[in-house]
Amino acid sequence: MTAHKEGDPTTLNRLYGRSQGKPLRKGQADLVENLLPKIAVPTEGPVTAESLFGHDRPLHFEIGFGGGEHLAQRADLLPDHGFIGAEPFVNGVAQALGHVRDGTLANVRLHHGDALEVLQRIPDGALTMLYLLHPDPWPKARHAKRRMMNDGPLELFAAKLKPGGEFRFGTDHPVYLRHALSVMRRHTESFEWRVEGRQSWENRPGGWSETRYEHKARTVYGHEVWYFRFRRL
């Protein structure tokens, strides 16, 4: 992967930090070598339901899927929908491939790399749902431009979601929470916050499965978790 330079918060610069942790186990390495090429998002051309799955169907996109738990559970819940997941961390890709294999999920396509590069190739108005769950908070103020929740990415999210489509965002980091809501307030012409009081952001909505990261944040670190749903206008 090519490292991006840091720039203005409105740009789409991504892929900061490392892309691999512990060495992959043999079974994981085999999945990356053999299964990933079969379900990988093509590296060039438009990314459409037809090009990925052979026919039109509702499309979901998850940015930074971690270990793939949420992506796999949503795909299993909605077998007639198509799911695209992008993750730069190869260990997470390997874990997600295990979920795809174990669940025999034919409606999942994965990209090992930059989510925004793939998102830019999706036709405008093609997505039914877009997920950004527990992204790296980059808590230091000087790193705010690295956060996914910034004006440039939000404009792209709005373009790719169809009217009535939904953007789901979750975090357990209070600094990122304040930053994200500040950014969303600049995009009220594109998104409507689906909220009915505190219970709307303090309780996980139905159909929103818990990620391994979220479970660890709550049970190990005792963090509060916040959930947000925004409808594309």
C-alpha cells in the first residue's frame, strides 16, 4: 500500500499507521492467499452490485470492518443484500475471511486496503447502508485530520448513499464523539439524525450486531458506547 500524505481535513487522505500486527497463522495465510482473490473487490472499474454479484441488489459498505464480526452477521441476516467491506489491517482481513468461510457467505466482497478508494468507484446513490463502527479516534488534536469523520469523507458518504439510505456510526471515544457530531452538524442538508432521546444513542439499535472491539471496550475497559443513525435526505 502507498502511504498518503497528511493534508487538509476536507481531503480524502487515508491509510495512516501500520497495516499488520502479529504474523498470520498458517490457516489465516491460506485464506488470504486462496479465498481473498475469489471474493476481492476488483482493483479497477466501477464497483456495482452487478459487477460484484451478477445482478442488482441492495448494497452495504463497511469502512474498517476490524475482525469482520459485524459484516458477517449483517450478511448472514440479509442474504439477498450485497456487502462490501474494506480494511487495511491484514490480520482483520484474515479474520473476516474465516467468518465468510464458516458462514458460507456468498454475498460478501472484501477489499484489503483503502476504503475510500473503493467508495469513490461506487456509483452515486448506489448504497443502501454505510457503516463506520469504532474507527481509530486519533485522539490528539494535531491528528484530527486523520479521522474518517471529516468533511471530505462525509461528502463522499452523502454522494454514494441513496435518498433514504442510512449511515451508521459508533464509537466509545468521547473526543471522537464530540468531533464527529461537530462535523455532522455541518452536513444537515445531506443527513438527518434519527434520534428520539438519549435511548437512541445509548442503546444499540436492532440489527446492529456487537463487534469484538465494542465488547472489549464495554467489558474490559468499562467504556460507554454511543450509537448513531443518520438518514440520507
